[in-house]
Amino acid sequence: ADLVLLAFPLYVDSLPAPVIEALERIAAHREGQTTHKLFAAIANCGFPEVQHNETALAICEQFAAEAGFRWAGGLALGEGGAINGQPLAKAGGMVHNVVDALDLAAIALAAGEPVPAKAAAFMARPILPLRAYKLIGDLGWLAQARRNHALTRLGARPFKQVQP
């Protein structure tokens, strides 16, 4: 392959442990090799602030350098929970920036070029207005609490220190 593309969900501002393990194995396998093969990454964050992806993409860039790949850049998605694993074609107009970013990145990567800054900028745009995303998230938590019979216990503080 001339291109390796890693897409992953963000886990505490980093890559999930199984992804890190896979990258370590790839790096060990490629030890001493340098090629013109491209390595690019897409980080998907559930938080509305896209900058949570910065550390993870920096880790990917460092991996590319140490494993002998040519870093082709990354795309950082915030508010990934709004997509919720559904195909982009079914997600509607709210993902038009995501689709545009992926299209631009695909064209560049297929030509052996890095991810364009314009693609990264499109991907970084919010999917929904911040207030709408937070409201939908709050409603989701309340629905989950209700399903688990915990709606009336959301404010509970079972480990709060009792003052003498």
C-alpha cells in the first residue's frame, strides 16, 4: 500500500490502548525502513472542542516519523457523537463539512499529497451549534438515567464527607 490511513476514536486526549499497541507492532516490523509511503490519521472526538484531538494527532505524526512513513497530516473531528456511527449519507446536512473534508483529503492522498489545510479546516467546523450539541447530550444522559432507574439519584453524593 502507498497509503496507511488510521481512523480512531479519541480516548482521554490520546489513542486507545489497542491502537497504540498496533502502532508499536507496525513500528517494530518496519524498524530501519524508510519509504515514501504516506501515513495519515483521522481522530474522532465526542467533545465539542476539536482541539482535544491535537495530542493524538501529534502522536500519529511522531509515529510516522519513527516508523519511516511520510506524515500526510490528519483530520480532527469534534462532536463525533452527533454522527453516532451512522453512515454519513444518512446523517443529513449536518455533516456536509465532514463529507467535504473527506472528499478533499481523498483527492490529495490519492495523488500522493498531504491532507490539505482546507480539508482540516472543514473537518474542524462544528457539526451542530454548541448549545444544540450540549442539549442533545444532556437529554441523552437523562434518557439513559431513566432507563437505568437512576433519574432521581443524579444529584446523589454517596461519598461526600460528613462534617462533624
